[in-house]
Amino acid sequence: GGTKKALADAGLPVKDVSELTGFPEILDGRVKTLHPAIYAGLLAKRDKPEHMTTLAEHKLPEIDLVVCNLYPFERTVAKPGVTEAEAIENIDIGGPCMIRAAAKNFDAVAVVADPNQYELVLSGLTGTGGLHRSVRLYLAAEAFERVSRYDTAIESYFMALRGSEGEPVPDANTFYRVLSLPFAYKQHLRYGENSHQSAAFYAEPGITRPCVATAEQLHGKELSYNNILDLDSALNLAREFPGPAAVVVKHNNPCGAACAATLADAFTAAWDGDPLSAFGGILAFNRPVDADTASALMAGERFVECVIAPDYDPSALDALKKWKKNVRLLKTGPLTGQPQGLDYRRVDGGLLVQTRDVGADNPDQWKTVTKRQPTEDESKALWFAWLVCKHVKSNAIVLASGGRQPPVNGLQQGADAPRSPVGCHVVGVGAGQMSRVMSVEIAVQKAGDRSKGSVLASDAFFPFPDNVEAAAAAGVTAIVQPGGSQRDQDSIDACDKHGLAMVFTGVRHFRH
């Protein structure tokens, strides 16, 4: 009905579906195109005499072109507060059926399921040769892809609906038997991991939450494959912290991170975590970039590839645009919540799927296993280091200092102190090593003298006490790790020998 009105208002001759079928639409429009008068005209094979005879006997017209836009299900369910009834009514039935029928008979019928195809089809129809078979085959393939993507969006909605009624989160029994990924093309990328590889970025249809996929690029040259990976890593770490925080990522690992009373102070502390590695890195902020932060960033001979933040003050944005013509500036909008959905990783011949590593950390459930308890300042720094360690490639070791500045922005001391890591900053990171003690040694080397008085976080348990010995020799005062090794007591004894506090989280954070 809506399409008919639009065409009629444009002055085009148009017939209602019921004029063709001889049957009125019923059930509030739920049934109108499901009729032999339509499907016979779509599916009849033009080179099969008996098919054409059947059309003639029943006075059914041939249909050579189907132009069909489906009910906007994806857009509907993406709206905040959409009701179940509204979502269900936007599940198109007749549209996908007509599209499939036309695509199946592409030898004789052309199907257009995307307005972006209109120009291609119009140019063919107004030419001398009509729509070539190759064009009809292309349109058919695109049509089946569109219907598949549409059905996958509906499937995902129903799976989420099941979850909202008390079904468990995905586990070994609830993962899809067949996994369909309805990711939609978003943009071309400069290149892949290397310049000889081509690349593109695909996004979840209808996604609205603040993330890299929904971020708006405000300035700078085209993004690359590695930029997207690093921006995602940096943003997901920055959003872990309640107060103003800044993160510097290089080669998909944080080399600097800090929380402070102001965003400018957080940036300075994060950059100073490892200035050598930070050069050419990716920056993420969990607060809008203000003029002071922009000034701190532009000071000296700093070079960054990308900056991502919830927003930018007008003066800060203008200054950063003038500072570097190529630096990529991305805006996400206010950061809310953690990454959602399942996590995917491609392997040759298959796909690994898991739930995301979020929501598993509660300092109230940590257990001090040494004779000495961590101080309040150490507890803040341990909590901060643990959150950073979660985002470092395993084997992961993070050294952090701070926790001595007073809380700001409503963050409280006392019982909530571990969750208020204001003033904490990274001083050394050891990432991706085959032995954990080597990661400790690299983190200590990065930190230098700053390792004295720092705390250490390890993403997995210590298999041997040599990690504690290396940390103690560098001046580390407290350690947080999952625990669970058969040699845990050896590490505990080593901590007690050197007067270190050690806390077990009971949770591992491998990030391969």
C-alpha cells in the first residue's frame, strides 16, 4: 500500500496487488502477495511450452522484473525501546518469498532487492540489449544474500529474545548449530596487515552502541586494517575505568595507560609510560578531549596515528586538525557498558567462537595469600594493573605505580578504593613472550628505576617462583595473579621471604 501510494503520487500508473490476484489482502495485510497469480508469473520457465500453456489457460501474466524492499526489520529492532510486537510485525513474509522466486528464475526474471542497484538496472533497461544474463545472475546472487542476511537478523533477534526470558548465556549447549554472520560492508581500508594485502571493514547491521564500528571519523587519512584493530583494543581498555583515563596502544598492546584527576594529566602519564613505544601509536580516551588534553598531546615531537574519544571540544578538535593533516580523529559518543555479543576468530577452514572476556572481575572476591596484606595504595594500583593486564597479549605482565592521589569525580575511598585507581599509571609492560619470566624481565627493563615501589599483574598463574624473585629484585612490592598452579605455595613463600603482598583473583585473562 505504501509503495502504491508513493508511485501514484509521483504520477505513475500503478495497480494494487489485489487487482492482479483477484483476492483482497487479509489479516491486516499479512497476506496479500502469496498467490498463484504472482508466483506462476515469476516461476514459469519461458522456454518450457507446458509452463507457458498453463499461464495462458489461467490467464496469468508473466512477470519479468521484481523490485522489492523488505520491511525494515533491522532498523526497527535497533531502535531503543522497540517492543516485541513491533519487531514481529516488521518480519517480512511475502517480500522474501517474491525475491527468492524471482532469483530462482533469473534466466527470465530480474530481481532488484537494493536501491543501490537501481542505476545499474535502469541503464540496462534503457539500452538496446536489455539486462544481460550476467547482470541478472549478479542480481540473483545479491538477492539471495539479502534474504539470507535478513533471516539471520531475525534469527539473532529471536535468540536474544530467548535469552531475555531466562535462558543461559551461550555455552557448549546453546551455540548456534549453523553460524550465519550478517555483517554488512562498511568501508574500504587502505590495506590489510601489510601493504600488499587488500582489506575492508564490515559492521553488525543495526549496531548503535559506541564502538569502533559506529565511530565517526572527523579528520585524517583513510583507516588501515591495523588501525581498526588497535583502535578497538585501545578503546576497550579505556572504557574499563570509571574516572578520566588515557591509553596508548602499539601493535595491539597497551604500552601506556593512566587514570588521573584530569584527562590531560592522564594522557601525560600514559605517554610517559613508554615514550619510545608510544611514538606512532594509537590513543584512546574515555572522556571528551578538551583543550588542555589537546595541548598536552601536541606538545613536543609526538607522532600518533589515530585518536579515538567520546567527543572533542570544538577548540580541541580545531587545534588537532591544524596540528597534523593525516592524524585520524574518531568520535564514538558517550561510552556505555562493555563490548557485547560473541567473540570470533578465523582459523584456516573454520571459526572459533567464544563469549567475551567481560564482567569476570570482582576485587571483593580476591584472596590475599601472603602474610602481608596490600596497602590501600597498592590495592588501587593492583586493580588498575589487573585491568590493563587483561588487554595485553599473553604471556602478559604489567607493572604499575600510583594510587596516592585523592579520588575525584565522585569516586570514593575506603571500601571502594580498589575501584578508584586515580593517579595510577603503567610503568612497564611485558607482552607475548613464550616464557612468563621473560615477560617479567621485559616489563622490568621497560620500567627501569620506576619498577621500585610498583605493583605487578600477571594474566595467568606463576608456574615457578622465579617470576617473584625477578619482581622482588626490581623493587616490586605487591603482585596480583589468578593462582591455580601446583607450585602456588613456592611463589607464596618467595613473596613472604621478600615481604611482598600477593593476591589471587581466581580468574585468568589470556589474550592470544
